[in-house]
Amino acid sequence: MTLRVDISDRAEADPTNQYYWYIQNANLEVADRFLAEFDEMVTKLTRHPELRHVRRFRAPELAGIRWFPVGGNFGAHLIFYRKTEDILSVERVMQGARDLPRRLLEPPHD
């Protein structure tokens, strides 16, 4: 069974911001590869959402969240998601060396 994908506004903005960072700090080819790897991994997760166990955080708002690396040369970037019966809900996409609990809980920027 393939899950339907729901990508939060913040999870839409995260890879877009990273894409522009790669354009400025690497090149267009690297930026395009990042987005392709992200899209490929989200597709994979819709078929196999339980590839990772639920990540344990102290904050109750983060209960049930899972993560998986983007893949390819971009494994330091993590996709944070939740799985329900028929939906893969992508919450955030961020570099794994960050203060993850704080960053996952921060309010969206206007």
C-alpha cells in the first residue's frame, strides 16, 4: 500500500531553502541532485514508512515522529515525518547536526 503524502508548509520551505543554498555555495547540478534525492526518498517512504523506528524526544509534541536521511551525498539532511494509516506527513527537512528538538518545535517564520 502506498501512502498519500502531506507535506507541511515548513517541510516545503526547508528543501527549497536548501536548494538555493546549494546554488549559491555549490552549483545548480548539486542543487538539482538534492531535490531529486529528496523526492525519491519521499516516494520510497510512501511505500515503506516504517524504515525507521519512532524517534524519542522529550517534548510530547514530537511523539510519533520518525526520520530518514535524504540519501545519496545528502545523508546529513533528515526528513522528519509521521505515519498514519493512509498518510505520510512530512513535517521538516533539516541538517541532522542541528539542535533537533528545538528546531522541530520552533514556530514557522513569516
